[in-house]
Amino acid sequence: MSDRSPSAIPTRRVTVKIGSAVIAPKGRLDLAAIDRLTAEIAAARDGGASIVVVSSGAVACGLGPMGLSEMPRRLDERQAAAAVGQPLLVSAWASSFQRFGVVAAQVLLTADDIEDRARFVNARRTIDTLLGAGVVPIVNENDSVAYEELRLGDNDRLSALTAGLAGADLLVILSTARGVCRDGPSGDVVLELDDIEEARSWVTRDRSDTGIGGMGTKLDAAAIARSLGVETVIAAGADPGMIARAIAGEAVGTRSRAAASAAAARKRWIGHKKRPRGAVDIDRGAADAIATRGASLLPKGILGATPADERGFAAGDLIDVRCEGVTLARGLTNYALDDVRRIAGRRSEEIAAILGYSVCDEVIHRDNLTVLNNPGMNA
Ligand code: GLU
């Protein structure tokens, strides 16, 4: 494996997202751009950083071989182009990294891999193992198989979620944009972005010929990253040295700082996960304790449990917490559906006698429970 891989203990984990327009403008792989970026990434690794690359360009790389001259509108055609382009894209990265003795790996993720706790833990372990072995994971969405309603669809948000998954502290988004501008794309770049919501009114849904997202999805990414405790830099991919300068904290592009604490970030992370596997209905007393006192959810306050579908839910899954039909919180359950039903309404001391085992007193521990800001019906 790489003779450049961790001689020094990596001090930082960095996710670098590279847009299609940077490495595959007009649907053709720009090998010179890839060579420049792998040189920069190899140098950053020598400087002690662990790097995860999120690379777009699968669809763009597939266009030419598929005989398509522009980004198809139909999802099945885009998925087919991605199936053709993804191996070309990853081989280009891998052979370029080889010049530095660096091994690259392909990691294809779907939204499910990030939202489902068991799959999340598994994907995280894979990325940890790759980084530990000095390998550079090259991540993309598994475009060719992701269902429309389950796909993230843009690599900006995927890169923020990947940064969270990889435990990165910095996300560098390289695209054709120089950063976030208040007065249109040719205006001055805002160096420090405090209010991401305000910035949404400055940007149009601009996008390049081959890219999917525009500045809007980059702001989404910055917001997700911030809530996961990850700093984001949005900078021009064509300018040399951006990765090193972003890591060094220089004023390149637009920087959005991370939210305060890791515990707060974890709770917001739970709030970001989209599809709960089911719900528990709780009584008023338990609802008050959770909403106003930040309490854990104990079996005593549970009236019943409902799965999202016939698969039910398992320990570790995300579930909604409802009171009188209103979803007020969301969290990771310690007990599976059938077990929650059996211990509902009972005291925690009885759990072991009822189930024959007990993992803990709480059905959802307060650390894994996020009270929703705007509780609502089926929120
Ligand atoms: N996953 C898509 C691709 O590789 C790109 C999505 C994006 O550009 O945001 O082509």
C-alpha cells in the first residue's frame, strides 16, 4: 500500500467534494484536472490529513459513450449514463492517485445507507477501515440503482452527509463557483457565511451544463454540515491550491463555521434523517417530560407502537414520538417493535422480567432524542 500513507497520525479528516464541471466539463473527463487534484490531495495527506473524496461526474462521463450530447432529462437515461460513466470516473481517479503510490477505493452510497442506522454504522466502519489503511475513498451516490424518491440526487448534500458519516471536521466543496456572492456570481465572494438562510435569497438556482446542483444545494450542504459539526468551504475547483489553503484556514472562497457541540450536532443529525421506521404514541405526562425537561422516553409513558411498514422496526432504528396524533420528537429506539409493545405502560424495573433481558431503562435515551422545533401531524 501507499508509502505516503499515515506516517504521521492524521490530525484532520477532510471531505473534498468535486463537481462534474470541474473534472468532466461538457461531458468529457479532464484528466489534467484530475491529476492536479490528486497531487493536491496527496500533498494534503502528507501534511497529516485523511481525505475522503466525493466525486461527481459519473453521469457526465457516461454521456459521450452513450452517444448523448447533453444531460438527459429522463431519470432512466441518467441512471444508464451513470452506470457507464462511474467505472470510467473511478479508474481515472485510481490511476491518477497511483502516481503517488496512493490506493483509491470506490464507495457508492444511497440515501438509505446514511439514514438506516445499521447501514450507517456499516458504511462508517468501511470508511474508517479504508482511511486507517491509507486508502482514499472515492464516494458517489449509487445513481444507477437509486429510486427517484429515495435518491439524494445531488452530490452537494451527499458530501455533507458523507462528511458526517466519515467524522470529518472540514468539507471543501470545489465547483465552478468561487464561493457565495451577495450580488450575483461575478460580485465579491462572502468570506465568512454566518446566516445560511439569509444567503438563500442571494442565489439563483444557477447550475453548470453538466452539474446537478447549483449554489442552492451548496447552501443546503453547508447547513447540513454545520449541524453535523463540520465546517464548510465553498471554493473554485479550477484554482490551484484550494484544498491546502482551505485546510490551512486561509480566506479562500466562502467559509461556513460548524455548530457548537458534538452532542448538539448528533441530535440535529437525528433530526435530519428522513424516514422513521415507525412511531410510538405516548401519554401527556411523558410528552411534557420530553418537551420541557429534556427527559428520556421510558416504557411507562408509552401507549402503543406502530411500524412504518410490515418490516417493523429494530433496536437502533429511528422512530417518531407522538402524543395525541402530533409528532413531537424523533429518536433512536433501544428496543424493537414487538418488545416496545410488550413493555409499553410498564415500569423500567419490569423490563428484564417481561422480555427476559434488558438493555437499558429507556426506550429512547435523551441523548438520542431530538425534540422537533415545529411539531406537527406526521411531521
Ligand atoms: N452523482 C452524480 C454523478 O456522478 C452527480 C450529482 C451532482 O453533480 O451533484 O454524475
